Amino acid sequence: MRMPGAALRTRFPQLLLAFDSPAALEPGCGARNPDYSSPSRRGRAAVMAKYLAQIIVMGAQVVGRAFARALRQEFAASRAAADARGRAGHQSAAASNLSGLSLQEAQQILNISKLSPEEIQKNYEHLFKVNDKSVGGSFYLQSKVVRAKERLEEELRIQAQEDREKEQRPQT
């Protein structure tokens, strides 16, 4: 079983030389230990400071690499989300911008899997009543339910308009 700090001891053996005697660790050891002021002791302290600086630099590099990797992943996720919004259609994206809710968010709020006017209305009425302030509900949640219903109704209008345009196109 490896002891704690074994990796540091194997990587920085000179670091241990500075702590080879218990007197070096005592407060005020320069006054009681005249050997501390010798050039070899000062050299050991310099070596210890050098290795301590190397440890700090290595830690900063590790944190920097992790931060850069997280930033790259966030940019990739943002790009993927933008591409998905672009594929959803210009009208749908515009409706998301106007209402402040995406289609997926609105479906999650009203617990709707497919766009059905009856299901939307039924879930809307239930959630609106449950979140009424007079029965201990939240006005904020109630307004989210209203915005979700508006967003889903807008999506139904967009789909109906696209269906009409498809029917009007001459088939060749």
C-alpha cells in the first residue's frame, strides 16, 4: 500500500532533503540551529522553493487544460443547438424568439408529447387551476403555463399554414 504523498516523494526527492531534520521545522530554527544559515541549508531552501513553484505551475496547467476542454465542449453544444434550431424552420425559430420558449420547453411544461389541440387545452386548464394563487399556487408557474400554451398554439398555426401551402403547390 502506498503512503500518502508517495508520488511527490518519488517525483521530487530533493524536496525531502530540506526536511531531513526535525530542527529545520521548528519555529525560529535559525537562532537555535546555526547550521541553518549555512550555504547548504540556503541551497536546500532554494531547491524546495523551486520544486514548490513547479508543483504550483503543474497544478495551474491541469486546471487550465480542464477549463479549455470544458469551454470547447460548451462551444460544440452551443453550435449543435443552433444547428437544431436552424433545422426547425424559420417560422418556428421566430415563434420561439417571440414567446421566449422553445417548442420542447413548451411541450415539457404542458406535458405534451405530440401536438394535439384537445390535449393541449386539457393539460392547460388543469395546470392553470392547480397553480392558481387562490389555492396556494404560483403566479410565475401560472404564467409559464400560459406562455407554453401560446407557444404550442403558434406551432399548430405554423403547421397548418405549411400544410395549406403543400396542398396548394401543383404536384408534378
